[in-house]
Amino acid sequence: MLTNILVFLQYLIPKYLITAILRFLSRISNRKIKDFFIIKFISFYEIDIEDVKKEVPKDFKTFNDFFIRELYDEARPIIDNTDTIISPVDGFVSSAGKIQQNKIFQAKKFDYSLDDLIATDLEQAETYINGQYVTIYLAPFNYHRVHAPLDGQLLAARYIPGDLFSVNQATVDRVNGIFRRNERLVMHFRTDYGPIVLVFVGALNVGSISTPWTGEILPRKKGIVEALDLSNYKSNIKKGDLLGWFNMGSTVILLLPKNFCKLNENLLKGNSLKMGMEIGNLNLKN
């Protein structure tokens, strides 16, 4: 009952105002305040900081700076086999499997369409009919940088304004079409084995989504779909290259064409993933 009430309240509360306030607080640079936030956050979530590149909390300018922390390379080794797809993030499997025609499973009785998820790219949605998908939830304590799951070329990136519902499992189980309703950044790639799409889904408390070539993209509830300028970013990417990061927690969705790969059988709801881990094997004969 309490969970249902908390989810219902998300329809009523000023989600953008709350997110803006948290964004402001997470960027306070006063040493005592930001150190207090960082230390309490580490303690509450029992975060292992041994793999963090900078000294904690001294070398972080703000709480958000810690939240998007970099790790030592050896902390997230990349499986370099040419026939493997890696997890682009640390997180937990929300769902994974086959796309039924153009419908992607969300939770329980809910699904949503490819057309709605990637919005303006309606003709490109056909590429993924009867394909496969992996939805990964990033909890607040996870490493929040997003990396390339395969070698390839970044062809397009589009920001789609939307809502800011929480994407924790309780809300995903109760809000129909949450991933098509929330703001998102859709990246299209060409690989030697076919096209793939990676979707960054924004959420309540996510101050923004950032990329190496655009910097911070502030959330907008309304407006037109924005094609991002890729001229300042290398078009050729390697597996494990940095694609962006969430300023607070959220979700990524990986879309794969039909017969593109065989997903690992351990991609079960709730299973933990680390960036760089194998999540599937390519069908090299296709």
C-alpha cells in the first residue's frame, strides 16, 4: 500500500523542481558541506572506494563530482574478444529478452513500442522488430559512467524531452510506458555486425545527462527533439570508450537487431552487472 502511494505521488509532485533543487545541492563546492554529503552517501550505501581514481573526499570539488567518479581502468576490465558484447554500465538487470514485433517488455502487464522509445527515428525502429533488448537500472550507489558495448561508429544522438518519473523497480512495475515517457538520449551506432541503439533514460533526481562532446544536457519536459552536434566527437569508437554519464541514477536500454547475437542466459531480473562484463555473443555468420 505504501509503495502504491509513493508511486502515485509522483504524478502530483513538482518533479522538475525537486530535480533542480537536488542538482543545486549536489553542486555545492563548500568543502565542509560537500565532504559531509560525500561521506554520508558512502556510509549509507556502503560504497567501496578502493577503485576510485581520486582521493575521497578531498579531491572532489562537489558531491556530483564524486557521483560521476572515474575508476581505475583495472577496476572494470574490458573483455576484448571480437565476438562479445559487454555491459555498458554497472547496474541491475531490469529486463532482457526478445522484442515481440515492435513491443518491448517493461514489467508485469506493461510494454511499450520501439517507435515511442526512439521517437523521431520511426523508419529505423523497423530494424529492431523481433530483435533483442537489455534494460539495466543504475542504482544510486553504482558507477554512473556509460561506455560503448561494441566497436563501431556513432552515427547520431538525439535528446528527447520528457517526464522525470523515478525508474526504480517499484515505479517501473506501476507506471505504464515509463521509459517512453521520461526524457532520454538516443544514440545510434553502426558496427561491423549491424546497427545498435543505446538509450539513456532520465529520471527523478537525475540532475542531467552529460556526454564528452556536448557537456551537460539539462532536462526539459517539453520542446522539440534535438539532434546533437557530433562534430567534436570521434566517430570511430572502441568497446569500452566513454559515451556519457548520469548526474544521479537512471537506466540504459540496449537495442539489438534480429539474429544479431545470443544474449547470456544469466540476464535475469535483479542480477548485478559490471561495466565490461560479457552480456552476449555475436552471431558472426550473419
